[in-house]
Amino acid sequence: MTSSGGGVSEGQSTGGAMAIYPVILCGGAGTRLWPASRDQRPKQFLSLAGDLSLFQETLARVAPLTGADGRIVVVAGRDHAASIREQLGEAAAVLLVEPAGRDSAPAMAAAAEWIARRDPEGVALFVASDHHIPDAEGFRASVMEGAKAAEGGRIVTFGVRPSDPSSAYGYIQPEGPGLARVKRFVEKPDRSRAEAYVAAGYLWNSGNFVVRADVLLAELERYAPEVVDAARAALPGETGATIALTEAFGAAPRVSIDYAVLEKSDRVSVLPVDFGWSDLGAWDAVAATGGAGRGLWIGGDGDGANLVRAAEGMVIATAGVSDLAIIAEPDAVLVCHLSRSQEVKGLVERLRKLSPAHVRGGPLALEPLDDLARTLDRWMRFNALPLWATVGVAEDGGFHEAIDGDGLPVGDFRRARVQARQAWVYSIAGQAGWAGPWRRLVEDSLGRFEATNRRPDGLYRTRVSAAGGVLDDTASLYDQAFVLLALAAAAQAGVRPEQMKARAQDLRRALAGLALPEGGWREDAGHPHQANAHMHLLEACLAWEALEPAAEWSEMADAIVGLARRAFIDPEGGFLREFFDADWRPASGDAGRLVEPGHQFEWAWLLTRWARARGDDWGAGAARRLYESGLRGIDGLRGVAIDELDDRLALRSARARLWPQTERLKAALILGDVAPPDHAVRALKGLQLYLEPTGLWRDKQEPDGGFIEEPAPASSLYHIAAAWLQLRDSTGGR
């Protein structure tokens, strides 16, 4: 659903009770308030003029204005979403998270679109999150006055009557007294020009205004259509307290609302206001509010007025100084004369080149990959592998399907993929030096599996009961791929290698019954033409290719890569689709548009291995493009890879299962020569969110960051172990 476009008549109003939707914009870096304000935690989240942060002050100021819906809209970037959620408390608000900052016009367009989808004629009050307005009642009275004009189709901005000719603010020239049309907006002037503006009745431009949502969207369509198009495309249809705007938001030009609309529209009015207002843009403005000092300060008898802020655990002592800002943080100290507070911005720009970390703030460095790798290695060896080798194994050697939170096995059936995957896990665990009974586990499970799951035609059935009875006699290509992979790992680990090789050759020949004349192999379970089963077949072929240089395995691997190049990978977008028709063209409807970030990463990992083995430039380039496509599915707010995108690489499902996190890690590690060094660290930290100290894990994370309570599926251990193995290879076995 999208809001209606143009055709909004001035003077047209809702005719009913006016609904006001406050929109708090959390952009802005506050560089002049360094070192307290940093990129990671800018000034709106600091307590500068009282006990509350500026954001919390704003929240309290606008909350009484909300209508029956009671919703406040907050727009912010990914880096600040956690701070906002922390400070929102119990407030009824929806958070729109920008994937990247595009200035105020796109942010306001997204908020207006959110409001318009629910209440097209709802009145939006756009306010900055970092302004100081001590007279909250006076502010709200002015908003209600302006909102009446806005209800009739005007865009009403609030012009503050100047208390002095400041050169720190922009100015508005009204056409007349009271609520009047805007004659012009002017940028921040020098001192002499500011004096002339004040004398001529100009007003300070507060940057806050009120407008009906449909009016703003109509004006954006008129003057900046690319802004509103990107905002609408980026706003998903889902609801919730936190909504991540999709990467389509990046198509919006970087432009302020002043340049995009306010300086061009003939609907703009200005309402003069007298409430106290400051944007607290520099330390002298903070000092003017009074009571903004923090921490322990010991001053001498000759000291004058100073603004002193000391971080926790620090003490500042002064003697004979006045009119200074002394701001001490644990890693940086600023000392400047209050009259020269505007110059701090220039210092910060110089510092950004010399030491960016001191400008960005937050942790100066991510936890080293080696340390995280050791943590995962210990978890695998001492928690996961022992648990699943005991509680996860039945008396006859077969593996259970899941283990619940009480440590009890779950499931009275056995799927082929779980049996094969667990056999693979313990084979590679043995090769990695795990001291548990891996050999017995592999021999017993594969022996039992051969007896219960092999069909007369040499393929392996999908599902049997715990007693071995046939529950599903289908032989899926997906399952056959994992049987081949398990046999390869067992052979490489020295578990009856000749027997494993013979079984693998028999199965490879049996796969001829699933071969398609148009190329590839048929999947008997679910959609018959799909990429996923071929991906795991490629993985198995590469495993056998490393063991047996026989041409058959290499030819099969090359045929799969050829099909991926011809059909699976979009030639223009470089991303990989999932489902196809009988001619290997994208399937019709939503199935053909599905793009899974986890599979972009998994194919990138496999294609990199294949390309390196053959010295193939196309494969290497395709892997990098797939990796970049997978990154479009990273939720920066949660730090995880989500489940589904569409073929525009726009959000389709924000749920995040465990397995895409492991594939993201594997791809970041194997592409370490081209991926930024922090990618693997961030991927591993995302994976750790799912792992429990007991050796269990959570499988599905909801968009709000919570996990679904359910037994831990055994099938996930294959993904975790594969990431563990790649991590060991990339960090020298640590």
C-alpha cells in the first residue's frame, strides 16, 4: 500500500479530530561538542542541559501532543538505533532505521510515508532530537496553533524571535506579522548581516515544522520526486516497533528538506514563537543554559565562570582561569575559550585525519578475530560436540533430530540429511583433533543409515522411523548431496576409506536417474528445479575431488558451476535466485524473485574454492559479487544476516535464522583478501548471539531481536562446524 500522490488542495482539511504524529529526527553529529559528542554517541544522547538527554527531553516535550494512536515516529541511522531503544524506555514509538544517512529530506519522506499509510491526513510535527526548549508548555501551544494552519494544507515552520544577532543560526524573512507566508530563507550570516536581519524583523530558523503527511509527500513529488520514490520503496509493508528501511533508501539523493521543498514551495508559512530555544550547537551555547557541568571539579579562588565536565573517575583542578570549556573524556580532553567554541569543528576535522577512532568514539577496536576464534573452538570442543555425541545419539547409533532446553532428545523419526550431516560433523571433528569418540559415532551412524535408508536403486530415502520403518521413500537430491559429503569426510578421516569410496561411486552413478536433459539434476522434494540442492552437490564434488582426482567428480562440479553461471546467477545483478522453471529460467511469481542472503554467502564460499582450484577469473569475480549481494541482507541494527530479500535486493523477511550467520562468516573468511578485515569479526559476533553455553543454540531470531523458543535442531551443527573448520583454516588452526 502506498500513499496517494498529488492533488492536495490548500484549505482542504480532515474535518474530524486532528491527529498529530511527532517525528523526532536523530541525525546530526554535534562535532562542535567534541569530545563528549562523538559519531557513535552524538549530542542528542547526552545530558547537556539537565538530568535527561536531549533526546529524552524532546520525547517528553512531544509526547502529550500525540493523538489517539499515541505513536511517536523516530528516524535514525543504524549506528544510533541501540542508543535510541535504550532511551525510549516504555514510550509508544516506532523507530525507522536508515541503512545510511541521506540528510533530512529522505528521512522526513520515510516518516511521512509511514504516517500516510495509516492516516493520510495526519499532521506530522517534525522536530530535531538535539534542541533545548525549556518552556515545554509554550512549545506545545505554538505547535497547536501551527497545526491548525497545517490541517488546512500549509507547511508551518517555527521562527524563533531572536534574542541577539547570532551568526550561528539561519534566518527566515516573513512577509508580515503573525503567522505569515515565508518571503525567503537565508543561510547563517556574519555578525553585521545578522544585526541587519534582526533589525528587519527576521526570525531564527528553528528547523522544526508541522505539515500534513499527504501535503509533504505531494510537495516532494512536485519538487524532489526521486526522494519520495526512494523513501516509499525503502519502507517495507511490515509493522512493528522497529522497522529497518531497505537498501532502496540509498537511491535517494542526499538533500535537506530546506533545499528539496521549503525554499521552493508556495505553501510555506512561518509562525513567530517566543519560547526559549537553542540548538546547543557549541559549548558556549551549553554554558548559557547553566548547570551543564559534570563530574568532580576543584576550582581556585581566582577562577571565573567556566564550563567543566569530567568523566567518571576523573578530577579536574583549575586556578586563575575563566570563560573556558574544559571537557575531559577517558580518551580525550578539550580546553578552549568559550568565545571560540565554533572552532572546535575545525579541530575535529583535523583530528579525523590523524586519529579517526577518537572522533568516531565507542570501542577503539573490535575484539581480535583470534580471540573470538578461540572462544568458538572451546565451545565446540567442550560444549557442543560432547553434548551431541551423548544426548544427541540413540542407542542404535543414529542421531536424534533435536535437543530441547531441558537436555532431552526430540523427534521419533530420522531424516537422511541429519544423519549425514552429523556423520560429517564428527568426521571433521576427528580430523581437527577432538578427543571424543568420533570414530565410533561415524561408523555406527553410517552403518545404521546404510541399513535403513538405502533404496534398491542406490539412492537414499528421506525419512525413516526411529525403529527403521520407511516414512518417506522419496530420494531428494539435497539428501544425496549430504550423503556424498559425509562419505567423503569419513574417508578423509580414515574411517573405512575404500568402503566409503565405493559407496560414493555407487551413489554418483545412481544420480543419473535424477539427471535432466536440459542440464542439472531434478529435486524430487519440493520445487524440482532449484539452486540449493546443486549447491550442496557442488560442495560434495569438491570434497571428493580433493580425495580422488578422478575426472568424474571434477566434471560434475564444472557442470554445476556452468549451470550456476547460465541460470542461477542473475547476469546483471550478480545475485543468485533459488527457483526456476523447466527451462532453467526464473520461476514465475514470488518463488522466482526470492533471494536468500545466506545462499549468496554460501555460493560465494564454494565458487571461491572452485575458482582457486582452476584459476578461473569468472568464478572469482562472481564470488565477490555474490558476497556483496549477501551484504545487502545484513541488518546493521541486530548485526545479523536476515532470511530473505527479493530480486531488487529489498527486504522480504527480516527473520534471521542461524545458518545464514555461519555462511556469512565462511565467506568473509575465505574472501579475506578483498573483504574488509572487520567483516569476519562482525560475522562471528553475529553467530555468537545464537549459541548457548550448554552446547545448544537458538535457530530463529525475530525482527525485534528476540528468539523463538524451540528445541535446538541437530541440522544446524553442520553449519556451525563448517564455519568452525573455515575459521581454523583461516587462523592457523587456533
